[in-house]
Amino acid sequence: KAGVTQTPRYLIKTRGQQVTLSCSPISGHRSVSWYQQTPGQGLQFLFEYFSETQRNKGNFPGRFSGRQFSNSRSEMNVSTLELGDSALYLCASSSPAGGGHTDTQYFGPGTRLTVL
Amino acid sequence: QQQVKQSPQSLIVQKGGISIINCAYENTAFDYFPWYQQFPGKGPALLIAIRPDVSEKKEGRFTISFNKSAKQFSLHIMDSQPGDSATYFCAASKEGGGNKLTFGTGTQLKVEL
């Protein structure tokens, strides 16, 4: 099976702009989670989508939003970019483990966003 | 509030030695504890995970030790190899809480020849 793919891999934007990142999960996976990785804050959970519904949300401002399509592909959007939004944005997909157990998450390579 | 504390921040081990990374958590609702390995330019990859109904889990050279009363868990890498040089993250999540992982701050491991 192909792994999680993220596009684009690299992105340079300026302050005030908005950006959309895309994630294609592993075939058959219905859950997609997004994380922000920075040297200072480490890996932080943004949100999770399952069957087109947001199931979990982290502590990020409303400028960060996401959505999931019927084919499980997901996009995240960041509006009014700030310098501090420069980070590696990681997408992870998973297939339900069942029994209420946490699913194994498979991460993509990430999108490196630089805000100038 | 950092809910999962990881140490050390960096670690240098000789080839063949044992690498030990420790994590402590605060939220007693956590009941799933995975370890991820990340190489430069790559996303994290699951190494091994444990649930609190067991105190130890071993997969090949990797072992998780779990101490529920102390709210601590650790990763042991036996016979460390240069190819193990990477950043390791511990994480935790709550069952039934979706797939929200709370990560530790990471440990940069270097295995020297």
C-alpha cells in the first residue's frame, strides 16, 4: 500500500497570506490527524477528522482549520499567516483498531511551511 | 502545560550499547503509550507501543518498560546501531478519545562506532 502523501512538500509564504495543505491517507484509512512540529514546541496536535467530521481539536487559534472529503483526503488551511506558523505540518492516517482502542497512526513526510 | 515529559534531550551511545529514554506523564486518563522514531526529512514512524495492562513489551531490540504507579515509561534500545541514530518521541493518548496524541519533546540519539 502507498503511504500517506502530503502536498506540497515545501511552501514559502509571507505574513498575512493564507495557505492550504493537502493530505492523502493510506487507502482504506478513514481517520486523518494533523500535527504541527517546531523546534521550540515539538509535535502538537491540531485536529482529527473521521468520516468527514472533526472528532478532536487541539489548542490552536481559529486561523487553523481543516476539512475531510468523502474519499478521506484532508486539507488544512491557515489564514492570516504569522511568522510563528513556520513549521513542519504532519498528517497522520489510521484505520479503526476497534474496541475503543487508539489506532496506530501512520505519518506522512510533512509539508515544510516557511513564513517570511 | 506539558503533559508528557521526556528525557534526556540528547543521548550519545557507543555501538552495541543500550540506549535508554525516559518519559513521565501527568494525566492518569492516558492509557496508550507509543514510541515514534523520526529520521531527518521524514515523518515519525511507530516503533512500539504499550497499554497499561502490562509492565513490559519487547519487539526485537526495542523494549518498553511501564510503571503505572510512578506514571513513567521508558524505551530501551539494546545493541544500539548507527542506523538507530534518529530522534525518538514518546507519546500518550486516551482510549476512546479519538487519535489525539500528546508527544514528549523528543530525544536526539546518536550511536557512535
